Amino acid sequence: MNTTITQELIDAQETLQQTQSHLAHQNIDAAIDQLTPLTPEIISRQATINIGTIGHVAHGKSTLVRAISGVNTVRHYKERFRNITIKLGYANAKLYKCPTCPPPECYKSFGSEKEDNPKCTTAGCDSNLLLIRHVSFVDCPGHDVLMATMLAGAAVMDSALLLIAGNQPCPQPQTSEHLAAVEIMKLQHIIIVQNKIDIIIKDPSAANKQFEDIKKFVQGSIAEGAPIIPISAQMKYNVDFVVDYICRIPVPLRDFTSAPQMIVIRSFDVNKPGEDAETLRGGVAGGTILKGVLKIGDEIEIRPGMIRKDSKSGQVTWKQIYSKITSLKADENHLMYAVPGGLIGVGLKVDPFITRSDRLVGQIIGHPDKMPDVVVEIEAQYYLLRRLLGVKNEGDKTKSKVQKLKVDETLMINIGSTSLGGKVISFNSDQVRIQFLNPVCANEGEKIAMSRRIDRNFRLIGWGQIKKGYTSKSKKAGTQ
């Protein structure tokens, strides 16, 4: 009798939890219909625009992010030891405006945990600040061998800060390469930051000369006409001007109603070594939602999922991962639902081994049966650069000229945040067929970046757009 009563109580509790969850989802769905990326309820808790920091190594990208957000994106031991960014860095910041202070002093920035209407920090001002933007920074590495990581970050950017050190000639190799990469992604809003101005402040003519060099460098590119802001990120000089211009960037139109699709740029095992089984937490995926809304309790699918290669036949197979969302976080802010734009962390009900050490990077998260196809081969319209960017022999026209594609050559292909090998099966003047070494989840119309191994490193040689995808490999190869 007691066993029967106990089971009835358990069943009743489960029914109550399911009912509460259903009612909560109904309330969230009703609220979502009224939301925009600048709704106070949204930007209070979550960033809604991604700002990339790009440029040559050691030009101050991470320092500027720290000056604005208060967050050090250099987190890993190897990064701190070498004082460079290796993996994609990330940080959120709230940007405010004082209604009484004159510009640019009226613009303030704080970390994501700051309240919505704090007091102005300017001496003698007693006004409350107004929350204007909540942004995520995607801090890209500037080293030439980490170009693939930079391209992964470019896939989720809505805008970019191009940093150029004032004490070095312009352009440096990766300044050119990074600008070409964001041009491929068709970013519309670039802000050029002339950093380390404090080093050359005693020689105004050098600063003015570099200012003219920068204007000449970006002429004819997507950054032509962009503002050029002289700053010292280390001393936080003129950083308020940068915040001013970031607040002027319009938030892109967001699709809240379609089936959700999230691109993964980092993944983690958040458990400490020796964690007890009772307190073990599932894996975490970090990235940005491209469209739709994810909610706690959603049943989700991860594609392509688990990828395996047969040691004898060499055949590659994959199997989607099905899971459930257990938590949503934007920095330390816990969310009931997450909307497009900004970087979020998604707690999943999966073995943390699956997400350890960025193993899910490049995967797509969404609702089951509402995801892009998994493809192993594509047809794409492509365009090659006229010359190589970011190489030492850039001035030698014969060596820096981009050579035509070759049948059976292996390129590095970037699709979204995925970097993978692809073999050229066939091509003509503007169409190429590429066979991937691993499966990838991709949409028709999606952009790709193509890199070729040159002097032991992969260099950007062109870009393209997927016209058709195939779920199985073709048997024929050859130039069309």
C-alpha cells in the first residue's frame, strides 16, 4: 500500500513539473512575440550584437576589450605565458550614456553584471546612466598560424574593430589578411582603431603620417570611409570615443520566429577533476544563435554529432547527438531563454567528455528535424584573390600571385565556425566541387573561405558560396 502511494506521489510530482514547464514555455512564447534586440528585458540580461577585434599580433586587441569590458580574454596558461591570444577570446560589456554629460564623456562601459541604471561616474554628475547596448566581443588571435581560428570568429561577427598599432608601419601582414577575411563575410560596419598613440605622442608627424597610410590602405575596401580613432588602450585614453561609435552601430535585424539554429565556437567540460558523480554537470557549448530562440528544457539536436572513421576502410560516419538544454547563461546572468546575437553558454544533458577541449566547435545546435543537412561534398561558386595576403614575399608579384586551383589538391575550408580539409574534385572558371575529409552541417547559400598551405602555413586564397550539398561522395573526379 505504501509503495502504491509513493508511486502515485512521484507520478503527481512529475505531472506538476511538466505542467509548470508547459505553462512557463507558453508565457515565454507569448513574451517573445513582443521582443526586439533592444528591448530592455533583453539587453538587461543578454548581449544582442557581436563585435570582433581583428588585426596583427600584439596590436592591442585583447587590451582594448579589457579596457571596455573589464574582462581579460587571455585566460589559458599558454596564452598568459606567451602573452598572446591563441583561442577565440570572449567578453560581454554593457554600454551606457549619461543624459547630462557632454560627449564623449557621456559614454561609459562596464561588465555584463552591472545594473541597468547606475549612477554616472563623472565627478559632480548625479544622473543615472541609460543602458544603450549590450555587446559581446569576439577577440581573434592575430598570429599568422592562427588564421583558421580568426575565420571561425569572423563567422559570428556583426561588426569589427580593426586595430592598428601606431608605432608600426601600416599595413602589417595580418592587418591585410584579417581585413580581407571580414570583407568576405560582408561586414558592414568597421571601426578602425589607431592604438598605442601614447608611444608616438612626442612625434605628431609620425601619427599624422600613419593616419594617412591607414586611409590609403583601406581605400577601395569595405573599411573605406570608416572612422579612425586614435587611442591608448593601455591607458584607456579615448576609449570613450570607441564606445560612442560602437553605440552608433545599428543592431542587425534578428529572426525570433524561425526554428533555432546556434553555431558553436567553444565547448567545455566545467567539472573539476575528481568531481563526485552526484554533482557531475553535463557539457557546455558556447556560441551565438543565428536565428530563433532557445529555451531551458528544449529538446535539441547537435549536428553532425559524433564523427567516427573506420581504421580499415577509412570510411567516415556520423551520428547526431540528441540532448536537452539544462541551463542558459550570458556571462554570470542566468537566462530562461536566449535570443539571436551575443555569445551564450548552453548547458546540455550530455557526457562532458563530448564537449571537452572544444570538441563541438563547428557543430550546429537546433531543434530535431529542423536543422541544415549534413554534407560531405559541395558545389560552390568561388572567387580567388589576386595575390596572397599576410606573407613576407607579398611585395614579389610572381611569388605572391594566387595560383589556380588544382584537381586533387587539399585546401582548408572554413564554413561557419568549422575548419576542415577539402579535396578539389573538379572545377571550372567559377564553379568548384569539393569533397570534405569530415562531414559538416551547412546550408545552401552559406559562405566559405578557402586557404592553401604555403610555406608550412595555410593562407587565405579565396572565398565562395555553397550552391549545392551532397550527403554522399561522388565517384567521378576531373576538371570540368
